[in-house]
Amino acid sequence: MSGDVQERVATPLAEPPGPGPAGLPAPHRLRLPDPEKASLPALAGALLRRAGDSAVLLWREETEAGRGFLWLPVAFGAGIVAYFSLPREPMLPALLLLLVALLAATIATRGRGAGFIVLVAAVAFAGGLFDAKWRTDRVAAPMLAGRIDARLEGVVVAAEKARRGGTRLAITPTAIEGLAAVETPRLVTVVTRAKAQINPGDRISIRAVLMPPPGPVQPGGADFRRMAFYEGRGATGYSLGKPEVIAGPATGGPGFRLATAIAALRAAIAGRIRDVLDGPEGGIAVALITGERGGIPAAAEEALRLSGLAHILSISGLHMALVAGTVFYVLRAGLALVPRLALTQPIRKWAAGAALVVSAGYTLIAGSNVATHRAFVMLAIMLVAVLADRRALSMRNIALAALVVLAFSPESLIGPSFQMSFAATMVLIAGYEALGRRRRLPRVQPSGLAGQALVWSGRYLAGLIVTSLLAGFATTPIAAYHFHRIAIWGLAGNLLAMPLVGALVMPGALVAVLLMPFGLEVVGLAAMKAGLAGVLAAADWVAGLPGAAMMAPAAPPLAAILSGLGLIVLSLLKTRLRYAGLGLVALAAVVPGPFPADLIVSGSGRTAAVRLENGRLGILGARPERFDAEEWLRADGDEARPQGDGSRQTHCASGICRVTAAGRDRGGARHRA
């Protein structure tokens, strides 16, 4: 490089602007070499230096923004992901020693430099590792090793309507025929079709076929056995006869008796709802109040999925916010009508406290769903912030809620419920923060009641569109990864249905539960029925539109990690560095998927699929296992219904499966017996 070029690169402008943060020169002070005089290496070097200076400035601006706490749950979650990715189970003392050593090193530095930041992140990472291992050891319980036909005695913890008919009983067994006490699972679920009145807390004896909880139906698929392990459920099956109620008090400590009492209350509420509402509206109403989804017809549930409205069936942040928000605003408005109270008392805090109590009761009634507990933790932190005169809805509260949830149930991180809920909330807050930093449009001052209603409706519609777009952007990659389906017209479905959910369905649910002790639940349930009828009509219409859903073939875990990191970077950073998150999301979309399997065999060996000449999977046998076959087709990007082909058969013996088609051997594979 010539001396002239070197001088032009290093010399600042004649009138530089003020110094950048921390005294650094702003990147735009440096002149680039004249392309006509400078060599290509000189121009490239200057561009790299300018980009480097810009990155340093932006990074310092990020660190000075005081948002470092937001990254603690990210590092903690990375430790949890690392634990579930280990090929072998680690030793708890070794993880504890690692955590203590890193914590001691962090305390010793007591600084704010880069080394201190790295150590804090390392402590959070090690904390996630340790917490996941500790949780695994704490919930470990016996699981059946194989299928058995035995008589079971135990106490009913919960009794719910099964999805395909009958009643699903969750039982804490006191004895299982043929099993020693150390081999007896802590919890089993049995589906019975017998007509018997079984209530939570009953001691029963039942003969049943019990099996270990099923594992993933394909490599990389949902691991139902792992879910059952963390629930303490060691067996599942179906009854061979009518359950017999055994006289005598149920055993168990105070916690167990409280759980059965809550389950009995939940069953009673579900029964009262079914007495008033029938059909799909009744099944959905029961699901929205008690969390029991077994009574929802398959056709209605499929329409809600295709229209992007399946999220309303899971009691999560939306439902908690609507219930708590209704209590908060109605109570606050009512107290504000009394001038003496409004002027002298903290009615806002009173309303927040009442909303917190009602939300806690809703959580108890809604059952042990992880999504419900997570939503309550998030909402409780926000309401406590109101009680403490702090900002309720902020990214810091979301980070704190994520830390609390992950600390108590680290396994929830790898499930779709946690990922979709926190991703949607995080992107919504970040999106509205970004919109708030923009120059606001001049406020319209309407004249007359009609003008005010028009402006209010326009703002509500705009907010609903923005919310649906942001939430859809956050959850679509996650839904595609876990469920292999994308609702194309989800925005239309939400625009049509969500006003009904917010104005009729959830307020009606709250009124129904509050009036139920007085026998007046029909008032709230009538509003629920009207709202749910509109929701189902909208779902059916949207689901019938051309191309309502697009199938997404199975993607590798790397794609999920990249898209998750992209959303985090896009939401947590404040400077232009956040746009790197869009690059990560785009990169996740082009990560090549796993190599398509030519032959898949179920764990039982009774169902298989083979790659046909047209490239699609063909299901073997005349009566295949429907669930396994559906999962295989979805992961293959095929929305066809599984139909067995009798001309193709699979024969399994001694762990070896052979596939034949048209009388010709097509290949073999080992399967897990």
C-alpha cells in the first residue's frame, strides 16, 4: 500500500463528530481508500477495519444497555440442552464440583470485564447441567420392562374422559400382581371402557394389560417415554374388566389427599359443564376450564389445527392473561366508581392481588399441565411487579419467569409447549418495544360516539394483526419442527376467532366458575357456547380454504437450534446487531434435512413402511398401527392418511424384520422387541 493510501485510511475527517461511546472513534470517521488509486487488498482491509470498529461500538452499546440478565436463561437453557445431548449419564458430584469451581472463580474476579461476563455465562451453563441431572435423579421411578397382564390395586389420582372413548384413570398403585415393591411404578394410566362411577380418591382393583410408556416412533421424533419418566408414569395400558371399588379410606399424605381433592373438584366442574353444554362446544369448554381435552371431537380439533387456532385448546399464557385481565380491569373499574377509594387507596394493587388469587385458583383447577404452570409463573411475576410498583410487562420479567420454570422443570425446554410460549411472548415484547421506539403517528381525535367506536375498532384490529403476525413469526418454525405442519391461513383464523375468545369465551368461563357454587353457571356457559360456536364456524371455514396447511418434512436438530438462536438474538439485542438473528432464522430454513429412510419398522415389529418407486412411503400390512404410520408420513412431508397395502408385508422374528412386496424380498432390518 502506498503512503498516500495509508494516510487516507488512517486520517480522520477534518470535522469529526463527537466521540463515540467509551471514547472510541466512530467508525464513519475513517475515510475509505479511493477505489481508483487503492489496491484491492487495501480496500478490503479498510472495509474490514470499518466493520470491526462498527461491531465493537455496537457491542459496547449492547453491554452498556444493562440487558445482560436477559442472557442468563439462555446460558442456563444451553446447559440443559447439553445435558440431554450427552451420550452417557454424567455424575452428579462431578457437575456440582464444576458449578462450585466456576462460581468461586466468578466471585474472585469481581469485575465487569470480558472475563467476568464469560464466567457468569459459564456458571449459568453449569447450573443448567446440574439442575437437569438433579431433576432426573429426583424423579427417577420404576418403569415396566415389558408387557404384562396383571391385577392392579391402587388409589385413583385422576379420572378423565379418554380421547377415543372410555375413561382414563391415573392410579397410584399399592400392588401389581407379579411385581415386587421395588419394581412397582409410582404412577400408571389405564383406559377403561366399562360403565363405572370412579372418582378421584377411590381405592380400586382392576385387571389390566400394562405396557411400558412408548418411546419415539422414529429417530429424532417426540420421546413419549421421556415425557412419562418426568411425570413419574411408569406404565400405561387398558382394562380387561370393570374396576372394583375397594372399601376403606385411601392412603397417602396431606399432599396426596390435596391432589385427589383438587382432581375431584375438577371432575365435578367438568360434569357440571357437560350437563349444560353438549357437542364440540361442551368438549372445548371443559378443556378451557379444567384442561381435560378428551371430550373434543377429532373433527373439531383437526379444524382448529388447520386454521391455526389449536393454541386456544392448551391453557397457557393467552387464557391466563384473559382471565387475570378481566378480573383486574373489572375490579379496578368498579373500585374507581367510588371516588373516596379511587383517590385514597391503591386500587390498582388491590385489583392485581385479586387477579393473582383468581389465576392461582385457575391453575389448580386446570391440572398439572406444564404449559399452565409456566403461564401462571409468568403472570404471577408480572402481577407481583404491579404490587411492587414496577413495570409489569418487560423482557426482564420474561427472563425471570423462564429461569423459574427451567429451574423446576428443565425437561420442559425441549418440548414444543415451552418453546412456543416463550418464543411468542419474547418476540411480542421485542416487537412492541421496537414499534414504540418509532415515531408515533398523530393521534386521531374522533368526534361523536360512532367516531370513537370506529377508531377503537381500528386500533384493536391493528393490534390483533400485529400480534398475530409477530406470534406467527415466532412459533411457525417451532411448529414446523415438532408437528411437521404449517397453518397457511392462521392469520385469517386468528382475526376471525380471537375477538370471540377475548370477548365471550374466556369471560364466560370466568363467570361460569364463579357462579357455579350458586347453581347459576348456565349464565357464563351460554356466553361460552355462543363464542365457541363462532370460533368453530371460523375454524371450519378457514380449514376449508385451498392449501390450508403445508406439510414440513422432518428437520435436523441443528435447524431448531439455529432458528431458536435467531429469535433470541433478534429479540434481546437492541442495536443493529439484532438483525443477525434474521440471518440465523434464514440459515435454519436451508439446513438439509435427514436422509430419508428406505425402511421404517415400529418398535412392536407389527408395522413397517418402505420407500416406493415414486419416492413416497408405503405402509405395509392390511391393519397398520395408525399412530406410528401417521407420524412417519408427517415426518416425510406427506399429508396422506395411512392405508395399509396387503400386497406388501413385514415379518418379524427374533429382532429381525423382512419386508416382501409382490412375493419378492425387499430387504430387512433389526427392530427393538
